[in-house]
Amino acid sequence: MSFNPNAEIRSDNVARSGGGGTGGGFRPGGGGLKVGGAGGCVILVVLLVLMMTGILSPGQVMDLVAGGGTSQGQSGQGGVLEQCTSGADANADDECLVQATIESGDSLWAQLAPEAGWEFVEPQGIVFSQSVQTGCGAATADVGPFYCPADSTIYVDVDFFDSLTSRFGADGGQLAKMYVVAHEYGHHVQYLSGAMQSADRSGTGPQSDAVRLELQADCYAGVWAHHASATTDDQGQPMLAPLTDEDIASALSAASAVGDDHIQGDVAGGQVNPESWTHGSSEQRQHWFTVGYSEGTVQACDTFAVDEV
């Protein structure tokens, strides 16, 4: 899948994190991850998954929660992504791809929100390297892309896209990368709808609220994919070319790559323990992305209304 080379992708809402750990001018949390709030819980769940699968040690998790090692190592200048102006830029530059995908998401969810019964507010987006300060506290690239509801911001270290292929086994296609961003945008949708606040994320397991929340975000990513070629820029030009079967296979490869069972067994080389899952199996994640892509509606993504996900 590619962006229309002539599409306008400039954005006032997406920026690169500047030096010193501030999230591109957005409100920093400071003092490590705030695990008590909704935003901190999103990040803490990711950290716990990485610990349980052996990717991080308990000590590394504690360092991250405490903010240790997060104040150094950021690169790049803060501010808007000046190199990202057109769809051609998004096809050639992963930072621009993140910005363009968020812009495409804005186009879609601004249309779907009113009929779903909630008010639409655009999220912010930050691309960063190695570490970043957020409204949810300090975080490093080890947690992967994430959404912080405290500042309504999607955070992406684009180096993760390489890891998604080399370490986790996704196919490296463009839609695999866009799926990651669209999934995080799905969490913003959940925040706007109230689903994130009402879910009980204290439990784990394949039918837990934590898993249902992640699968709903996968489904919303599928809804975006369903409508992606119909999203438009400010001049009304289509932002993306129509999807192909190869594109969908690429997105499904990414969904499979971040399944809890795949990470626990194939990536970490450990035992698969369904009762510890917080994001869902590869099969679950592929299924719910497919539901969203096939149906293209918010209503199809109510993972909390079904007996089993």
C-alpha cells in the first residue's frame, strides 16, 4: 500500500521530540512512568509483557518505571517534521509515514465519531529516538510504540519498524508499519469513546479486559484499513491507493508478529503462558484486524460485548 504521491500530509499535530527529553513541546510527566493513571497503565502493561517474555529483566523494568536511563540518548531537533510534505515523502521516509498515517486517521475518525456518538478530537503524534518524556512519564524505545491518554499522544520510535521485521518476524511491508500506527490511533479512539477508562486492566489472560482492549484497537486498525483509500487530505485528494491482497497479508503479518504467544514462544524462546497474556494471541489479533477490515464499522469492534474473543 502506498500514499498518493501528491497528497498533502503536512501536520501541526505531529512533531519530532527535541533534545532533553521533552515530547516535542507537549507536557512532560517527569520522574519516571506514572503507573497509577490510565496512561501509565498502558505503558506498564507493555513493560510487564516484555519482562514476562524475557525481553527485559525485572531490574530493567524497575529502572524504566523509576525513570532510570531515560534522560539521555535522545537525538534530533524538536519541532514539526519539515521534510514531510507529500505522500511521496511518506512512501520514502518512515517518520513521514507515521505523520501521514495519523493524518489519514484524522480524516476517517472525524467522519465516524459523530455517528458513533462521541466527540472527535485529533490526537498528537511524536516520533522520537531512544527515549522521550510524556504526559504519562518517561519512556524508552524498549516499550515499543504506545499511546498516552494523559496527553492524547501517539509515540513512535521508527526504529521499531526494523525490529518488527528482524526480531518479531513481520514481512516489512508498508501496511505492516501503518498497522502499528493505526493500532495506537485505535487506543485514542478508545479514550475518546470511554472504553479505555471503563475497562478493568488489572487482570490478564486471553479473555481479560486488557486483551479485549488491545484486540479492539486491532479492530479499529482494520476499520481504518477498510476506509484508508477513501481518506482525503485538506484539498480533498485521496491519501492512499486502494489496498491489495499483498497489503492485507502484510498487516496480518504484523498482527501475528506481536501476538503474546508468538513473543513468548518463538521470539523469547520460553513457555507460552496464556494466563499472562495482555495483548492476545497472534490468531486473536489477526482475527480482530480482519473483522474491522471486513466490516468497516465501529459497532463491529465491540470486543467487550462477545463471550469470547
